[in-house]
Amino acid sequence: MAKAAQINSIASVSETLYGRLRDGILSGDFPPGLVLRQEELSRRFGASRVPLREAMTRLEVEGLVVLRPRRGYAVLSLEPAEIREIFELRAVVEEHLAGIAAKTRTEKDVAAVQQSLSRMERIAAKTPNQTDKWMDENSEFHARLLGAAHRRHAGRFAGMLRDQVEPYIRVEIGLTKEVMQAEDEHRRMFDALRAGDAPRLRKLCRQHCENTASRLIKAL
């Protein structure tokens, strides 16, 4: 019983650490290329190395950190060519999911996507400098839109690809404060989802990925 309780405790701490590290990477608090020294993280989070290593392993599987020989873990750092490659993959996967989502979406799915879109538009209109909040809703919008396809494995892959470039998108939005093009594209994507127009939604999702990649690489 005591051993089982210890295992459960480590798993719980590991889950908490994973969430905090993941949020820090996506928000840019842990910027690309940063070496994640386990001694420092242990002190910062007040946790032992065992659950910390478990959290790091999960982040490595998701492609958010890399393990470097004799140097430990570091936050994934991408070259412009790698960013473009990831967006090329995103365009393929998201176009695929979008076509399915337009056919399988439920009323509950449409309502959830609309809620995310409305929150994004309110943030852009009333608090244009709060880019972190807008980006949080942006991630939620895409997750809900593609989630309407109800394809667990493809959806998970799409999320992993999105997370790998999320810190860079936040930097670009933070620098330019330009969200109007994305807002217009989001509105048209939602309209196509609600109408069940699969060809149009597929095309819009692909174009959205391509446009985001172009803006991002230009800004970087």
C-alpha cells in the first residue's frame, strides 16, 4: 500500500510539473534553446528529480524539448526552414481534419468553436495589447475546430505540430500586434464549418497555415 501511494504521489507531481513546464514553453517563459537544468528546476518547483525526469520525457515525446548528450534537456529551437516544414505538415493534417470536421460536426461542436471565436474577437477589439490572452483563445479555437472531426490520433498529431511552433507565433504576434488577418480567416473558417462546406473549410485551413507561416518567417 505504501509503495502504491508513493508511485501515485510521484505520478501526481510529475503531471503537475509537466503542465507547468509545458505552459512555460508555449508561453515563451522558457524560450527556444534554453537549457533546462534539472538542479535549477528542482529548486524552482520544489520537486525531486524522479518526477521531473518523467515530465521531461513526456515533453521530449511531444517534441517540445530535446535531449542533448552530456548537456541535458533544452527547449526545442527551430531554424526558419524547420518552421516552414512544420507548417507544411500542419497544412496537410489540418486540411484533412477540416474536411472531416465539416461533415461530422455536431451542434455542440459548432457552439464551442463559436464561443472561442467570440472571445478572441472581444480580446482583439477591447484589449489589443493582451496578446497572451488572444493566443490562448487562438489555440483553443483551432483545437475545437479540428476536434469537431472526432479523430483522436490525427487530432493529437495536429496538436503536437501546433505546439512546436506556438512559441514563435507568440513572438510574432507580440512584435507586430497584427491579428486582423487571422481574425478574418478564423471567421471564414467558422462559417464554413457551420455550413458543413467541406471543400471550402479544407481550402481555408490550408491557406491559414500558409499565411501564418509566411508572416512568421518574415517577422523572424
